[in-house]
Amino acid sequence: ETGVTQSPTHLIKTRGQQVTLRCSSQSGHNTVSWYQQALGQGPQFIFQYYREEENGRGNFPPRFSGLQFPNYSSELNVNALELDDSALYLCASSLVPGSYEQYFGPGTRLTVT
Amino acid sequence: ILNVEQSPQSLHVQEGDSTNFTCSFPSSNFYALHWYRWETAKSPEALFVMTLNGDEKKKGRISATLNTKEGYSYLYIKGSQPEDSATYLCASGGSQGNLIFGKGTKLSVKP
């Protein structure tokens, strides 16, 4: 096991609602990255947080936002959910940005109806 | 090549067969190449991180090679076992740690 946990495991939401997904990083890891894996695709980079600040962002709209807390936990928030947001969301923790070793959680499966 | 591409998409082999799959990635501004093994309902597990052209890494029956000049990496599994059944992901890593993933190769090993 990687020591990275995510909650909840599964979630069903309705279009237009808001959702919060949670990740608990390995202790001491100051960097967390979030990825979205849509059906049939590889994981796509959403954004990265380092020491509680956003440190890079992929091609995702502003309704995808995040928070990182001093206790090595973090959140991914998605507002105004769309059907295409249905996907597996993965978080990955590492010591610092650019670290060769990234440890992934098992993911949260979000279904938007 | 602009994206990370993996082939084949899926592979079915018999127990004991040896197999290999390919990952192609942009060779310009190369930083690192990652291989992950991902079983259903579990966390992706890091297999290798490779940074140098000509790198070869080995972990038990699994090995990988890297060619950064032409932008490809091979993953080899010798004597496949049913427990090797998983999706194998490769990702090109940026200097900030953001990974660009391929779609993966799904391996099924029949007893």
C-alpha cells in the first residue's frame, strides 16, 4: 500500500451540484497532485498544491478548485457538476514538486447523473 | 509525438509466456519516465522511474528500458504469472512533477 487514502470511494451527484473529494497524503509529503481519469483514457493532470498554494494547473476550468491543509490532507472541489465530470479522481503525494517518487491513492469514483 | 502513447491497448497471454509493451513519449524537454502497475480497485503502484538515456531497470521478473533520443520505453515481463494481470501505465514526468499518462496496456494472464 502507498499510504495515501481517499474518501469517499464512490459518489453519485446530480448535474449542477457541487462535490468535495478528500485525500490524505503520506506524512511529510508537502506536495499533492490531482488527476482525472475518464473512461478509456489515461489519468489527466488537474492541478498540484505545494505548501498550501496552487503550484501548477492542467487544462481544467476554474470550477475545479483545491485546498491543501497543514496536516497533509487536501480537497478537490468541483462546482456546477457536468455529466462529463463523471470519472475516477486520483490524488498523488510526493515530498516536493518534481520528486521522482509519487504515491497514488486508490481514487474516488464520481458519477454525475 | 505530442502525447504519451502505449501499445498494445490490451494483451492476453498464457501463464509462463514472456511479454513486452511499448510506451512512446515526446523526446524534447525530457525529464523522467515513470511506469506504474495498477490493479483494479487499488492504488497505482510505482514500478520504475527512469531518467537517463539507455537506462535499464529490473524488479524481479519485470524490467524496463529507456531511449530518450527517440522517445520510447519498453516494459518486459518474463514468465508471466496470473498475479501480473493489471493495467500498466507509463507517464512522462515534468520538472514540476505533473505526469502525462498514456492510456495504459491491460494485461491478462491466463493460468
